[in-house]
Amino acid sequence: MDSIETRLDKIESKIDRLVEAMADIRVLDQRVTQNGESLSRAFARIEQHDKVLEKLNGSARVVSFIERAFWVIATAGAGYYFYNFGDKL
């Protein structure tokens, strides 16, 4: 009888460990699911930021062109001024 009881006790302890392992697996599964959802949200936000950056890059090209045009006009104006009125200084 003792051997049957010890065997049953061993089986019971193994079942208890299996139940604990299953609980740990459930917790890990929930964490993996939450991390997957977090990654999905992060990728969606990154895509939104990429769209905004593309718009800003287009605006930067316009601003760069305007800045260059300003300096060309300013240089031409200064050159014109000194060419015509430089001898009076």
C-alpha cells in the first residue's frame, strides 16, 4: 500500500507542477499579446510620423528655394548699390 500512496503522491505533485506551469504559460501568453499590441501601436505611430516627415521635407525644399532666392536678390541688390553708389562712399 505504501508504494501506491507514494506513487499517487508523486503523480499529484507532478500534476500540481503542471498546473503551475500552465498558469505561468497563461501569464506569458498575455504578456506576449500585450507586447504585440504595443508594437502594433508603435508601428502605427511611426508610420504617422513618417508621413509628417515627408510633408516637412517637401516644405524644407520650398524654404530652401526661398532662402536661396532671397540671398541671390540680396547679393544682386548689394552689388547694384555698390556698383552705382560705391564711389560716393
